[in-house]
Amino acid sequence: MLSPTPSPGHDVVVVGARAAGAATALLLARLGHDVVVVDRTELPSDTISTHQLARTGMVALQRWGLLDEVIASGAPAIRQVTFHTIGDPGQPPKPPVTRAIKDKSGVDCLAAPRRWVLDTLVARAAQHAGATIRYGVTVNGVLRDRSGRVVGVRGYDERDLPVELRARFVVGADGLGSRVARSVGAERIADRGAPGAVLYAYYAGLPWPGIEFVTRTGSFAGVFPTHHGEAAIWVCLPTATALAARKGRSADAAFAALLERAAPELAERLRDAARTSPVRGMLRAPNQIRRGIGPGWALVGDAAYHRDPVSGHGLSDAYRDAELLAVALDAALTGAVEEREALAGYEQARLRESAEIFDLTCALAQYPPVSTFIELNKRLSSAIDAEAAALAARPVPGAAVAKA
């Protein structure tokens, strides 16, 4: 029987090299810690995503010195949003309203980069800061000491050779189906079901002047301009509606029918565009929060907290919580704060700072009448602006290293 690949002890092992994992590793490395990241998939590679970086996510990238690089990669700097409203039955459609993106919290635009570009960029920044990234490693469990404390992870590499990595802390940033979360027994502390779905595809061949949102009772659709002159065209709707449309149809036909119903004017415009990708998405999007801390471990990103994509806030959640976790782990590793207190502070902060947007997302995912949906979106916009302002006001972890 092969022995596991030996590993010296690290400060932190991060499982997952995408949004939350790469960001956590970046900040911890800039703070001077020995960090190793493992992921079974090598970057660059794509993943399911609604793409848009809400203002909080933009502020995070700006703070870390990466926003200019994201824009330079070809992600359009989005400076306007157009709102289309198709009224409730018996009501005439309203004329579209276009608004400029305001300069707030240090950013004057939004962006919706492809994930294979964005995640690779952040992971490379983590490597530049001193983090080690090992691709092709699949984690299938955690290591514990005699007291039950988590002291590392076990798994195997691309050659099926066993791997063990030991560390003072293990961070599970391995997504909704997190193996780390299952291994540590992180129970759901909130579960509001999975009433919503999202489907999307990429299109090219038309001008995309900005973000577009199309609101209609029972659906929410739109346009996110992204790399290479393409746009992500998406529709969010109740799971039951998506499943009914999919029955007896191909994914392509179901998406076309749903988009035609949700945003007929947009569907008509797309007849002059070229679809450049398969249809992707989720038919059941959970709204859940897991316990995020324990002796020697913490969760971040979708492993800790997942919400319906209707609010477009997943990347911002990941970046916000990555910074909260990095600060907490730095305090524990340096001895500035006792470990239990530091981790408890992270848990309390992430639950507090996600609460309002989680509630609003769950309400939006019920697809109430148009007037209520619009009011909820206005409240969501205000909540995001407040969240972004609070993030912008904090000290930047590892700022001296970022400038070097």
C-alpha cells in the first residue's frame, strides 16, 4: 500500500482555488502566512456563475489591487444599467429606464468577467504573494488529532497517489457540495429550500452597451456584457417553471421558450446574435447557511453560505467573507487573539453581514408580483451600497505587501 505524500505542516490549507479559496489564500499570504491551496481542477477553467460583480465585489478587488487587472483582461467596464418592466396582467409595459453607474465606495463601474479569467487572475495573485497552489489534488476527508481537532486534509493526486497535508487550520472553500463541510459535520443552521432556478448562455454579434434587467411576474432575465464581445444572457425563475419547460424538450429549446416568455424583446434581438455556448445553469438553487467554524477548521464561500442567484451576489459574498476569514485566521495565527475567539468573531461577522441580503434574496426567489419584486430589488441595491461602503472603510489586509 502506498504511503501518503509527506507534507510539512503549514499555517493554512485551503481546499478550493476559486473565488473564496483563492481570495482567502491571497490575503493570508500577503499577511505573511504559509498557505497551500489544493483543487482537483486546474485553472484556467470555467464554472457555473451568474458573472456579475456587485459593487461589494468590485470594492474588494479594488482594495486588493486587482480591479485594474480585471478590466485590462477585457472584461468591459460597465457604466449603465437599463431596467425593463413587463407589467402584471392587464397593465401596459413601461418604457425602459437607463441609469448610469454611480461612483461610490471608490469604484465607478461594474463588471461581469468570465470565471475562467477572474478565478485564474486571483489565484495567480495568491501565488505571487507566496501561496502554493497544487492542482489535481482531490480531498476526500480531514485529518484529526487525538482530541478531535482538524489538523489537515487527506486525498489523492492526478496519479491516484495518496496525499496528506497538515496545517494549523483547514479552510473549506470547495463549493456547495463541500467535502470538507461533510467531513467536519458542518450542519445547516439555516435552510430555506431551493425554490428558484437559473439558466444562461453566451451570445455574440450584438452591441452590449450595459447591464439589462427584465422584470416580469414569475421571472427575472437580463444581459451581462463579458469578455470577447459576448454577453451572458440569463433567466431566473421558479424551479417548478423551469422543470415544466424542460419536460420533453432539449435544454436549448427550454431556454428559448423561457426567455421568449420572460423577455420577448430581448429574445427578438437575439435572433441577430450567435449563441456561442451550451445552455448552463441550476434547476434547484439552495438557500442555506452552514455552521462555518470548528476546532482547526472554517468554511467560506458556497461551502458556508449559498443563496439563489436571483440577487447576483455570490461573488461578492465570497470576497467579503474571504477577507473576514483571513483577518480572523491572521489574528489566531499571530496570537493576537485566542483561536476560539477569533473564529467566533468570523462566524458572527459573516452571519451578521449576510443576513439582510440573504433575506432579500429568499424573498426575491419567491417571484412575487412585479411591484413587490421591484421594491425588493430597490432594497437589495441599498443593502449592497451599504455593505460596499462598510467594506471600503476597513483597513486592507496585507496592504503593504500588495503595494510591493
